[in-house]
Amino acid sequence: MEVPRLMRGYGVTMTETTPAPTEAGTAPTRTRKPRGEYAKSKETRTAILDAALEVFSQSGYRAGSLREVAERVGMSEAGLLHHFRSKSALLLALLDHRDDLSRARVDFDLPDGVEALRALAELARFNAAQPGIVELYTTLSAEATAPSHPAHDYFVNRYHYVRTSVTGSFERAAAAGRLADGVDPGRAAVATIALMDGLQVQWLLDPESTDMAEALHEVFRSLIRGYDLVGIENALDVLDAEATPDGESAPRRTEEPA
């Protein structure tokens, strides 16, 4: 029996297969694997995802091959397919992982729309610590404009979700009297998303002179009355600690004096 599963918030349907019920109406008993086997399988899947991230980021989805991914983790292509049943399943697992990272840091449902937009800008700072993820997203979003691409529907639905969510944040800012005169929430949301995508490309090409988070904050200052960064240092410390494997805050780059 096929059970649909929504890709957590972005409206993209994936499927999981569950055992069919027995005649008595109960699911058959599953044979449990030893705990050590589960841990090993999880480690292998993580290694495959890391390798796929490198391959798809560098070569794109169409040019990147499962054989190359398998070679990077020292296994056969058949062994890789034991963990991910197809190339498209591997791709969707990667995109799902990227979304998990983003959703953990931005709550679009915050009552204060300005706070939600601040968090969105700071997400760009966290992304800068994950260059492979940024490169993957940038490469695949361009490829996926073709309807035949396996991630086409994912990106169509994802843009719809993000556009709706960011529009809601601007609308709440407007309701609180914080939006500048003449700013339309919907158009501001479209412009914000386009800015984020464009900044990612610029950052990949020239990371030293492109500060994605600060560029977003600067634009929000022109759109929102009284936009400031009060309390943002605490948020930065949290993001830095989460982005550092040992949990210690990573040093932040300071701007050179003008």
C-alpha cells in the first residue's frame, strides 16, 4: 500500500511503502535488525548523501552519475541503490535534508512579521557555512525549470510556499504599522526571494566580497520602519554554535573599516 508523505511543508509528495495488511487486518510482523546494523546503515546513507551533494553540486543532477557517487563512498552502484532506490529518490532526500536545515532556523508563523524577516536574513548567514548545500540548490533550481526534471514540481511548490510565507510576514509587519509607505507585501516577498537567490549566485562566485545576510538586512531597512538588529547578536551566537561541529561559536568575519 502506497502512503503519501508531504515533504514537510513544501507540498511535494513523496511515497513510502508499508507492508500490506494481513487477512486479519493487522500488518505483518517485521524482523528487527540488530541495533548495530541500523547505525551502520544510517552512517552509510549519510556518507552517500554527502557524496551526492558534492557530485550534484559540481556537475548538476543530469550530468552527475550514481556511479560517481558510489565510487566516492567506495561501493558499487548496486550497493548504493540498496539505500536509495533511484537517482531521483537520492535527489529528493538531499533536498529534504536542505529543507530540514532551513525550517529549523526560520519560523514564518511568528506573530511579529519583522522578527520572521530578520530570521530569514540570518538564515543566509547560516547558509554561508554550508557552501555545498547552497551550490546544490543554485544548480538544481536552474536545471529544474525544465518540466521533465525530477525536482521540477518540488521547486514550483517550494517557491509557492516560500512566497506565501514571506508575503504573510510582510503583511503582519504592515498590520503593525511597520511597513514603509507604498510597499506592497506580495511584491516585496517576490523581490526578497529573487534577492536571496541572486545573492547566493554572487556569493558562490565571490564569497569574500558578498555578505548575503547584511545585504538582506540593508534592503529590509528600506522596507520596514525602525528596522534594527537589537538582540540579533544572541541569534548569531546560536547560529554560529549550531554551524560548528564541536558546538563552540565560530569566529565571525568583521567588516574592514571604510
